[in-house]
Amino acid sequence: MTPISILTTGAAEKKGVVSPQLLPDWAVLDADLTTGLPKHITAATGVDAMVHAIEAFISKHKKNPMSDALAKEALAHLGANIKTACFNGKDIDARQGMLYGSCLAGIAFANSPVAAVHALAYPIGGHFHVPHGLSNSLMLAHVIRFNKAHCGEMYAELAPLIAPGVNFKGSDQEITEVHRGPPLLTFLFLCISVLVGSCGIFRRSGLGIRPRDKIE
Ligand SMILES: [Zn+2]
């Protein structure tokens, strides 16, 4: 779906190959092939696909109406299915929804590239050997917090797609105070924390990464 391949080079570095020749002629989206994927990998790869769509939508570089539409449709499928896919891995409809959403997100970011979450996640992944989706999930909330003054409303527009049906009533005041953003943006923060927490994704401390660790 994309002209991009990321490779680990040496002991602790990741580099990308970008070429139109990497674009596939065919892509097979067969949910039966994914039912054996463990929960934590389903969660991390699912969040990675969601980050692809989120960053394609937010990206200033090459943002366009077609990638916007693809990103939103991708998030609608990913947000609706990620929890079921994690907690009931044999649910073929949920698995198929994740594959389809991931495919759309790939096309979205092939036309409007990923940004700071991926850029910051690559060194974490390479240095600490953290899987890609997991390193993305560690960076997502921080990048949103950094970007929110410039594109908070765009993030907020995606929130209901990322976690459909999440009711943040009662927590709004508390989260608004923490993040000092508009209500819809605070909703997005809550969605992400609910998503990351409920899907069983590890936090930084659980991966052995300490606050003072440096990447040379
Ligand atoms: Zn990615």
C-alpha cells in the first residue's frame, strides 16, 4: 500500500527505503491469516495503523482531501474494531475491519506522510528494541500535546473515530485541567489513554526505559 520499507541497520538504527517500486501490485487482506496474532501484537500494530491515519490527516506536508478521506475512513474501521480484535482474536469481522482500516491508512500516509510520532519512535525502536507499534504508542500523546496549539481542532475532529462510544462525561474537567485544551481535544487524550490502556499496551516504565536514558 505504501512505497516505504523500514529496516533495522546495525545494532540500534533504523533506516527507510522509499521507492515507487515498493508499491505492491496486489495486497491480500485475509483475516484468517491474523487470528493467531497475540493480543499485545494486535494492539501495537493496530495503534500503529491508527497513527498512520492520524499523522496523514495532521501532516502539513502534502495534506490533501483524498488522504483526509482515506484517513477518516481508516480510523472509523480501526477504532470500531481494535478492542474486539484484541480481546477476541478469533472474531473474523473485527480482524477483517482491522485489515481494511490498516490498508486504507497505508494509502492515506502514502499520499500524505507520517510525521513526528514516527520520527521520534524510530530511534526508540532501534535503540531499545521496542516493536514499532509500541514505540509509536509511547510517543503519540506527547506529540499531540506538542502540536495541539497548531492543529488541536484537527485532532479533535478525529477523536470520535478513534474511540467511538467513549463517554468522557465526568472526566472532562479533570482532563481539561491537565491538558488545557479545548473539550474535544481533551476527549482525544482520553480516547488514547482508554485505547492504550484497555488494549493492554505497555507503558514506558514497563519496557525498562528510564527517564534519564539517552540515545546517542
Ligand atoms: Zn508505522
